[in-house]
Amino acid sequence: MKRKYSAEERRSLLLNQLKDNGKILVSDLMKQFGVSEVSIRKDLAVLEDRRLLLRVKGGAVNIHQSVDYDDMTISQKQHLHSFEKQALGKYAASMIADGETVILDSGTTTMEIAKNLDGHSNLTIITNALDIAIALNNYDRFNVIALGGNMRSVSHSTVGMLAESALKNFYCDKLFLGVDSVSIKDGISTPNLEEASLNQAMINSAKEVIAIFDSSKFGRRGFVHIASLDKIDTIITDSGISPDFKDFVEASGIKLHIVEV
């Protein structure tokens, strides 16, 4: 006969499992504790409200560990390192000059750039992110160009040949590239092949390539290579960056902006 645990005991135990494994499944927890799916989902909801985990399809992941971003929706990503993303987005927006043509890659950090453009005017902004394009539509003084192509519902973004072909017609001042994974050895990478191909086209269309990412992305390698770090002109990240990466970037001649969070 299974022992009966109180709700708090059960939540403490599943947090310990999450710490050890990085991910827990609702189906496994139901069997382990002998309770209903409703009870487990309530446990996960309570712990997510306490910012102790992040719910994903079928279970939850450790909010403090690297997870498979390609399996997460844009709304789930927003909860990860949100303070860092807000600070980075505000800082990046201050680097944009009126009259410039800018590419905003899809992502939750680049969305924060779009939210901080109140003081700007006369911008042309190109993006493959439909949610960013809609947010930019709230400004009546920007020329917003949304790239066509195949839609990735998980990221609210477009990819594919149509989006890449459109970029060949543009010469842009700045690209703000949202980065899933970055390392000294492997450069920047992503889990999705089509996303990587579009990012490469964005890099080719921009005068200045600015990679923007919170420090949790460092030391990770995605499935598909986008570019080596020598293709990046500027990096914006937070103060959690490792000393080794900081030294490497500065020695490479890449402009490094560290935002205190």
C-alpha cells in the first residue's frame, strides 16, 4: 500500500526529483504518489506560481537548468530569466538610432527590444516574428516589414525559402539576433534547421550583427550551427557571464556590453 503524502510533502519530493533529473512527467508522478492527474497538475501549478519550476507539455522542467527550447512555447520561455531579458531588451533599444533599418530576430529577448522603442521615430523594422510585428504595430511611426514563409507555431515566427529570399532585397544597419546556445568553440547554434538557415540570411543582410542573450545560454550547443563568433560584431549579455567567455570575447575584438541585473 502506497504511503499517503500531504500536498506539501509531495511537492517537496517532486522538486527533489526535478533537481536530480531536470524534468518530471505527470504520468510518472501519478503512479509514484497514487494520486489523480488533477492533484499533480495542481502541485505543478502551485510550484510554478512560486517560480520553482516551469510547466511544459506532459510535466515540468527545472527553471534553473538548461532545457530543450525547441519543445517550449514562446509563452513558456517568457518565464525563464525574465528580469535579465527585460534589462537586456531595454539596453539594446538604447543602441538603436532614429532613421535606422533594423532586423529583429524572433524570441522573447528581442520582444523586449520591441517593447522599449517608445522614444524612437522613423525606424524601419524587419522581423520574422509575428508577435513582434503585432507589438510594433502599436507604434504609428515605424515602417514594419513582416517576413513571409512557413510559420513555426511554437515560436510565432516564420522560416523557410520565402523569408530568406525576401531578406536578399534588404541592406540593414543592425541585426539583433536572439541566441539559444553559444559557446567559445561552437559559436552560436539553435535546435531548428530552418531557423539556423534564416539566421544566416539575416547575418548576410546586416551591417552590424548584434547577438543578445542572457548568460544562461552560454556553454550550450544546439543541434544546428548558425555562425562562429567571428561573424558577430557585438554581444549584449548580463553580468552572469563567465570570466573565460568575457576574456575570449574582448580578446577577439568583439564589442561586449554587459548589463547589470
